[in-house]
Amino acid sequence: MNTTLIYRSPNGDHWMLCSEEEQARFVRHVANAASGGAVSDVSVEAFLGTAGDRHQGPQHDALRELLSARTRVSSAPYPDQHLESNVQADSLLLSVVQVRTFAQTRRLTGASGFLFAREEHLFLVTSRHVMADASSQHYPDRLEIEMHVDPSNLGASVWISLPLYVEGMSLWRQAADRGGEIDVALLEIPRAQLPRGAVFRAFRPGHIVTSGDSVRIGASVLIVGFPLSFHDSLHHLPVVRHGVVASTFGLRFQGKGCFITDARTHRGTSGAPVVIHPSSMSTSVQPDELSWGLLGVHSTAFDMGTRDLQVDESLGLNCAWYADVLTSLSEDCGKP
């Protein structure tokens, strides 16, 4: 999407002239961060209005001047200028999204997820129990994820709704192996459902750290998510918890396709990516602007059923499913 700044008010509100291929131009208004960064789009014609003094203001005068200047320069279409981004967030934070589940209009739970791209396909990755969980009778029919929509204002975001079923058939992909079910789910996000000007980063297969890569026991990892739905509510960004690899990476802990992390986590972190900085490895992941190795998908805390709740503290250990399952789950993307 091409954007040109029209006007920025003293309080931080701003208006942009936007255009997309094969679509008419429109005006996007982004409220200032203190007001929540609400975003609204309207056609150029509706913004300028047709009835006398309607829609009068400095932003409207600025748009008229901009359109007039373009007409004077050339009668041919004039390419819009890209609005310069001043986003200062680490690209890792822009790859993680907050997840809310719903049964029709009733909100159920909050969770974490992250974006994974393969070829032209874009997926949401989260825990499978976020999609459906028999033990807690959790059966949502849709979920929502929050996405940024303005490269110059992290306060601007929108929620998009993704159905989980079509004609009774689940839309997400999940896997199982000889150790049983794997608590990871992959849900494709149709590109047409992305909001205009969506700002995000996505992991790709080249970021996945496999058992053949050297990850030392005790290596420092990050778990990025929304514990108890806590986050930077002004800029709509997740928070990061620090942990270490607590079992031998590459081995299937207790015969399952997971490894163990030692980190403080809470409800709402399910589906968060477990990542490692390339400097902590003897081999390097695919270099790009998202310079983190993807080790796994955080699932749930480990505990002992025999623990004396009055005497013993919780173990503080967590299950993380190996991220290489995403390679098989995302294969044959065009097939149902």
C-alpha cells in the first residue's frame, strides 16, 4: 500500500492518503496514541464532502492542496510517496500477536500466537488447545488477532476475526506422532483478510532451529507473549520472559516431541514462540531482519501430580514443542 501524509494535528492525530493496486484512493485517519490509536478509512469523495461547509478543517484543506498540486504537475497518475516508518520495536515483537477466542459473540479465553510464512501463505501458529480442548470443554468457533496498521504509529491497531470451522470442518492443522498429539496448531490467514497497511513480521522455515543445530543445555531463550493478557496496551506489543533450555535439545522429553524450558510463565502464554539469539548457537539461522532462531512453541507448565501443594513449590518448568513440526504442517499449502 502507498501512503502520503496529508496532515498531522498538534495533538498527534494524522491523516494519510492511501492507495492500493486496482483500488480507489482513500483517506485513513489515525488517532493519537493517547486516544487509543483508533483507525478509520473513508473514500476521498466522502472525506471532502459535497455539501457546502461539511468536513471543513486543516486536514481537508491540505488534501485539496495535495490533489491540486498533483493535477498541476501532470495529468498522468502520480505515484504516492511511502510514509517513512519510525517504528522502533524489535522485529521479534511484531511477529507475535494477541489471540482472543469466541463462541459466537461470547469471549472465552486469551492466548498468544505468532506469524509464520511459507511461500505466499501466511499462518497463525498457536497451541492446539487454544482451538479446542476437551479437558476444559473449550470449543470456540472463531478467534481474533490484533494487528498493527500504521508504520508510523504503533498505537494504531485493529482486530481481525478468523473462523475455525466451515460447514462443521475445522480449518486449522494439527499434528501427532508416535508420542501422541502435538499441542501445536496452524491456521492460515487469507491475505484478503489482512487489514489495509498491516504491519507485521513473520518467521519462515529458515528460522526454525532443528535437532541438528547445536543448542547447549542451559542456553538462554526468550518466550514472547501475553501472560494473563498483560502487554503494552498503548503500543499493542507483547512482553518477553527469560528462560533457559532445561532438557537436552534434540531429544524427545519423556518420548514426546517437546523439550523443557525453565521460565516463569502464566496463563495466556500458550502459543508463544520460544526463540534463541543466533549468537548463542554454534550455527546461524537464516539472516534477515527477524534475526532470531525459532526453537519451539510454548504450551503449558509442567508439574508433578504427586506434589504436596502445602509444602512443595511448583517446578517452574514448561513444555515447548519443537518448531520443526511447522515444516510438515505447512506443506502442500494449497491443498485442503
